[in-house]
Amino acid sequence: MEFSEAELLSELREEISAPFNKELTAAFAGNLTSIRSDIQQLKTDLSSDTTTMQQEFTGLRSTVTDMEQSLSTCTDDIVHLQAKVDAISKELAKLENKCEDLEYRSCRNNIRIVGVPEENILSTTDVSMLLMEAFQLGKEPLVDRAHRTLASKPNTGERPRAMVVKLHYYADCARILQKARELQRVQINNMTISVFPDHPATTVRAHAAFNDVRRRFVASRESDLGSSIRPGYGSHIRECSVTSFRRRRPKNILRQ
């Protein structure tokens, strides 16, 4: 029997490849089983991890939703509280203005006498006589109360504390302050006294804010008027306390 060349080559290939195929099949048989097992385990792990991630994502989504609701509630509360704070601030400003007005009204008939030595203990009658003699009043003004300021008692040689005097009638208070502005410092009974209005602390601070402007004004007036300005005018404004200027009541208070 004669074989063709193609058949011979085919048989030769089968004879040569058959042993190799058997050896490769035998070699990879165990490895393929292990690879399949590893792949199956990997699929199982991935499926478990995916399930866990989905559960965690669901929990995070629920947490974010709760936080959004809480933030929305907090925002609403903040807006509500801000409105309350604004209303309370307005009410506080109104009450502060009213308290300042009441404090001013309580000090309306008060004056401060500066320069009375600490060793001079004056009663209301003594203060009344002192004011009448110092400012040459027609009669003794009626004094309700007279006491030193609440500062600590100074040592010997230090400046004495001012005296706060409450007059019974506003007309007497206005007359005394007018004469005090005219006379500035009064020599009486071996002492030099000055009298100023008794302003609240807020008014004193408001006056103090204009000290620099007041000094510039006085300097310009002195330079413009020269010798025509009356003696002591500039020095009086520069040296006097801010409480020496009479407080003007706000227009809104006057309308009330």
C-alpha cells in the first residue's frame, strides 16, 4: 500500500505530538482544578465584599439623609433665634436709652462742687449757705442731699473728692450753674471751689470725645479775635472738666 506524502506528514505529526499532549494534559490537570477553585473563591469573596459595600453605602445614604434633615432643622432654628436676637437687641437698645434718660432726669437737679477740702464735713444747711455766699444768691437754695463721690478717700495732700449736691428746685440749680460758668473759680472761706453739672457717665464720655475739636476751636477763636476775646475764655474751656458743659436732651426725649 502506498501512502501519499501528506498522509505521512500527518501521521508523523500525530506520533510526535501525542506524547507531548499526554504530558501537558497530565501536567495541567491538577493546576486547572486549583485555578478553577481559586477563581470560584475569588468570585465568592467579590460577591461578599460587594454585598458588604452595598450595605455600608445604604447606611451612609441613610446617615447623610438624617444629617441633611438635622442641618435643615438647625438652619430653621438659627433663623428663628436670629430673629429673636434682633428683636431683643432692639428692645435692649430701647431700654438702655430709657435708663439713660431716667438717669439723666435723676441727676437733673444735681451739681458737683470741686475744691472743698476733705476735712470740711458739710451738712445740707452748710452747703446751702456756702452756695448762697459763693454765688451771691438772694436766698439759701433748698438742698435735699449732699455727699462726697464714691471714690476712695484721698491721702493727705491729694486732691479732695468732689461733692454731689441735689437741689430741690431746678431753677436754683440752673441759676447756680449759670453763675458758676461766669465766675469759673470762686474764692470763699480760704478755699477755691468750682461748680459743674452732675452728668451720667455716658454723657461724660460723649463730651470727652469732642475735647480735641474743642481745643482746636478755642485756638482758632483766639487767633481770629486776638485781644478782643474776653480774658479767661479760652483757658476756661480748655481746663474745665467735660462735665462742666450742660447736657442737651435728645429731641426724641423732648417730644415724649
